[in-house]
Amino acid sequence: MKIASAEEVEELKRLNQMFADILCQLRGATTNINQIARKLHTDGEIPNDSMLYFLNKNILKYRKESERIWQLIRRLISGQIHMEQ
């Protein structure tokens, strides 16, 4: 069993905070999507292209960022990368 160094623990904490921030932003995006769905069901209004483009762009951005963070965490845990001094 590998014991993580203090630097590795700090890096994991930093990555964890980044991931938490992304999740918070994703929650905001999903809230917007739910509001659009509610409006569509209540008023029969369809969201315009610019709103859908904006939501899609942000969701893809957060997804890409979260994937990158998870890959770094996996590599760090598996010992494939070591902390730079």
C-alpha cells in the first residue's frame, strides 16, 4: 500500500476543490434546464437557439473540465504521476 506524501494530499485537496466548483456550476446549468422545461410545459414556449447553445456550450465545458480532473486524480492515485517539487 502506498502512503501519499503531504504534497500529494494537498494536490488531491486542490483537485477536489476544483471538482466541487465544477459540480456547483453544473448544478446551476441543470437548474436552468429545469426552468426551461418547466416553462415549456407551462407556457408551451420553446427556448430559443441562443439559450440552448449557451447551455450546451457550458455543459460541454464543465464535462471536459471534470473529465480532466478525474483523469489526473486517477493517475495520481495509481502512481503514474508524481508531485513536482
